Amino acid sequence: MHIPDGYLSPIISLGMGVATVPTWAVATRRVQRVLTTRTVPLLAVFAAMSFTVMMFNVPVPGGTTAHAVGGTLIAIVLGPWAAVIAVSVALIIQALFFGDGGVLAIFANCLNMGIILPFVGYVAYRLLAGRSPVLSTRRVWAAGIAAYVAITVSALAVGTELGIQPMLFSENGHALYSPYGLAEAIPTMLAAHLFGASIVEALVTAFGVAYLQQRHPEYLTSLRGVVAGADVPEGETSRRPLWQTGGALVVGSIILLTIAGLVTGGGDIGKAFGADWSQVDWPSVATMLLVVAVIALILLPLAWFVLPRRMRGVGTAFVAAAIIAPLGLIAPGFAYGEGSTEDVQAAFGYIPQGLHDLSSVFSAPFAGYNLPLPFFSDANAALWQQAIGYEIAGFIGILLLGVAMYAITGLIRRAGGRASDAASPRPV
Amino acid sequence: MSAVRDPAAQDGHVGWVEHTLAGITGSIERAVFTEEHARSRGWLQRVDPRAKLGMFLIVILAASLSGSIVIEVGLYAVVLAAAVASRVPTDFFVKRVWLGIPLFAGIVVIPAIFFVPGERLFDLALGPVHLAPSIPGLIGAVLLVARVGVSVSLAVLLVLTTPWADLLKSLQAIRVPQLFILVLAMAYRYIFLFLHLASGMFEARKSRVVARTSGGEQRRWISGTMGNLLNRSFKMSNDVYAAMSARGFTGSIRTFNTYRMRRADWAALGGAAAVSTVAVVAGRGVA
């Protein structure tokens, strides 16, 4: 997440100072008004803590590790303005002294991780927590979700900053700075965070708030109030039964899906999500669902018991994803995430160049994500036959991906180990 | 090779505890090493820190502005010469910069070579995959890596030749507020205390936990450690504040400044400005 020098044009990276420097000035003034002479020691010690927290390797589900930023946790405890200064100081020391992130890029990095992150995290936390009691479980969830949103928005900012470079600064057809446009930089940054660093940040923040509730609840009340000038609702712990939370989630998602379907279908529920549902052959869909259910009943427990303990959860989730993949066959026409480049072009009006080049790689062995055998992909094969073909293709795909990931992580680990022998660089 | 070195790696599982511990020790080691070099008697070490900060900012700016590979290579030669004149061991300096870069830049840059549209250098068909690096893509990639290399080298060289205290004082020259500088200085001092604390916590866990624990437990422990550090931070900041007010701290910050810009400092600053101007102007001409 730390942008090194050379990726951003100096005009952009110094121009970010227009946003960061005044924010620092306002933050300093606001913190000093509350803390007066305590400002310097408190901020210095918390900056040091923030630096230390950024060094922690947190185990990610699946066996690798990632770094946490901890900006949301600090913002929850100290308030956003003090968090801005604490995290920014930690980032400046990292850049100037430990070579993480560029010197000219300090403004950009401080904007992404030191300003956007704590503010988004704090605002999301306050919105989600509402006026719930300080010790309630809702605050733990609010903290986790807020941290997830905050670091994702911060990654989005990084992607945008990198993505506008080739648009603004190109010479004779080659990009002078970061080579990717918005269409590549933003999805890459988002995907890398949504399924990795953001989850880590969310878990760490949620557990951190839970720990503070248990051991040091006073930090979630008075001190934050002192620093941020906020009023904190007092109250007793209350526990909502799990079925209520689950039920609310299910009802909420059904409502959301219905609204989304109505909007995309132009108000006609028969044309929800832009597909013509009257053409669906429901009896064959029922057969397919039955077949899929039987496969799931056999394969899920099998995966759970066969896989080694370390990757049990993730592995079973992937198997489940492969099993439900053919549900996309129900919808006539465009299946989400499975469209060929022609579908994508029809929907979005253009094809990202990278997707175009890559698609030829994958379409070769499994045309249309199905096995090239007449039983599975024949024009008049039954829906459930196609579904099984989809699933087998999906499993093979997951296996290939797994092997590739394993090889790549092995290579990176080896390269990293060799590099750390000589100079011990830290992963960015 | 990695499997033999680390017993924890033998089952293909390098622990996050070891990772963190290695990171922490690496940082402390690096800081000690850096201070050592910053106090040796080379050319850059003798230059006034304010002049030095100006020089490095100007040259980094020039490296960022120039759009030519030739210029970047030339700037890198100048940086290397400065490093040699400042008695920074060249092999270490080169390694520290270039071993860290491929991890990030390589992952970003290599795909770009193939995706950037334009004339192709060659077209190697491997079944359905066409391995065809485009010429604009290659030029962009080399330029980016060269520029990142020069910028990182400059930042590393600045840090290697300037004690932290001097670097902070030089920030005053570019009008960074006193309060900010004091926070930076104190934060740097407490970082080592906290790194020490954290490494103690991780070592305690490493030496006591023998079973393989679940990911959830590990994350809960990490979060607990963070919460614990938070608690200690509050306590420590109170103690530090008490100590500061006992010694007469009233909120206003005064420093004494013994630096004087000598003729050699002005000459070095001027030289850096000249090199940068030449680099930027010539970079417009050379492709």
C-alpha cells in the first residue's frame, strides 16, 4: 500500500500536499485545543505504537500473512484528528528512515493511509455503532465493518492515484509513470484488498475493540470523549439472539436483491436483472438443483475431512463456490462473472485490453467454462448435465489456480528469503 | 535452501511470529547500522543537513521529472559517486536498493510490458498464449524501474549519511512546525521502546506455545497484543507528560541551532541544483 517514489508524477505527489498539509494543521489545532500541553507526549507515543502495529504480521485464513495498519482502531480510541497525526507521523518515519514508501510520495501515502483511512473508519464506526451501549456486541461489528470499509476506500484512493498517471503523463505512446490506467489499477488494488488486507484489518480491529471492552472499557468512553470532544452514550451490555441477526441479514439481502432486480429490469419483476425469466424451463432447473444438492451433500463433508486442518475452512469454501457455480446457468443470457468478451463488450461497450489477451489463454482448454465432451456441452444436453460439466471444470480450475498460487508463493518466499539475507527489506 | 535454514519452514509453514520477530529485529539492526554510517566522516556527512535535505529533494524531483532512460542512468552514476565519496560501502548500497525493488516493481511492471499496445518486439506463440512484449511497454517499464531505483537510492543515501536528529532539525528549514518535529523526534525514540516491547511479547509467545493453534486464536492474540500496547501507550504518555512537566515543560518548544551554512555547503547545494537542471533540460532533448 505504500507508494514508492517514481510511480506518481511529482506534480501529483507534491500536489497532494494541498490536501494533506492543511488537514495536518487543522488536526494539530483541534487536538491541541483538547489536550493542550499533553499533545506532544500522547501523539508521539501513539505514533510509535502505530509504527509498531504496522510491523505485525497477521495470519490470514489460508496460511499467508498480511500487515495491518490499525488506523481505524486508533481513530476509534483517540478520535479521527489525533489518529491523523499519529498515523501520519508513523508513515513519515517509515518513509524517511526505513525506506517504506517514497520521500516525494509522503503526501500521497499520508493522504491514503493517514487521513482517508482514519476518517472513513471513524465515520463508518460512528454511523454503525449509533447510540448503542459502549459494551455492546454491535460496537465490535461496527468496528470490524468500519475498518473493512476504511482500508478498502484507502486502497481505492491508491488505485485512483496510480490509475490517472498514464492518462495525464505519457510521451510518445509510453507511460512515464505507473503504466496502468484506471480500468486496471482500481480493480487490481480493490481485489487485492477486498479478499486479503481488508479482512485482516477488519478482524484485528473488531477483536481489538472486543479486547478493550473486556479489559479497558474506559478507553472507549471517557478518553475518546476527551480527545475527540464527542459524547458517548452509556448503557448496559445487551445481547441480540443469533437468529435475530441472521434473520435480519436474510430479509435485508432479499429486499436489496428485489430492489436491484426491479431497477435493472426496468420495473418488471419478470425481467429482473435484465434477463427474460419467462423463458426458463423450471422443471429442468429443479432437476439441476436436485443434482447440485446431492453433489453438495457428498462433496462438502468430504472436502472438510480430507483437507489438511490449516486450509480446511478456505478449501471447503472454494469447493462450495464451485458447487453453486452452475446456478448461473438458470438465468437466460448473461451469467455474472462468466461472460465471454463479447458479452462484456455488449454490457460495457469496450474490452479491457488485458482481459482480451488473457481470455484466449483460458478459453482454450474449457470453451464456455464447460468440459468439451458431448455429454456435458452438447447443444441439447439437459441442464443438469451441463451443470455437472460446469462443476468439474470449476474444480479443475480451482486445482490449477491452487497449484499456480502454491508455486508463486513458494517462489516469492524463496526470493524474499534470499533478499532478507542481504538487506532484510520488508514487504510493501 | 529456505527449507534447511529455518526449522519452522520445514513443513512449508513459516510462522507469522517468526516473520514479525524478523521484521522487528531487522528494523532495529538497520537503524543501528544507519546511525553508525551517519556518524562516519565522509563527504555528505560533512555537509550541513539543511543543505543536504535541499540537495536530495532537488535531485529526487529531477529524477521524477525526467522522461529519459539515459538521464536516469546518468543520475544513478552521480548518486553512486556521492555514495563512494561518503564512504558508504558500494556493494551494500547497491544491494539494499535493488533487492527490495523487484518485489514490488517487478509484479507491477512485467505484465505491463505485454499489455501496452504498440509495435511488438517479437511474437512468440506458445499454444494459445502470445508472448509479445511491446516496444512502448518495454521502454516504459525500464524507465519506471530506473526512476524508482534512482529515487530509492537517493532516499537511502540521505538517511545513511544523516543522523536522525540532524535530519529533523533540517526540517525546520522547510518550515515544518516545531510541534510536528518534536512529535517526530519523540516518536522515533519511543519506536525502539515499543519494538522492544513487541518483540518481547512475540518471543514470550513463541517460547510458550508448542501446539499448532487455530487462525482465530492467533488473530485474537494479535488483537489482544494491540489492545495491550494501546493501554501501555496511554500509561506511558501519562508518565512521559508527568516527567516533562516536572522538568518545566509548559507547551512551548525551544531549540538551539548551532548550524551555520559554510561555503562548501552552498557549493554542494548549487552543484546539486546544477546537476538537476541539466538532467531536466537535457531530458527534454534526449529520447
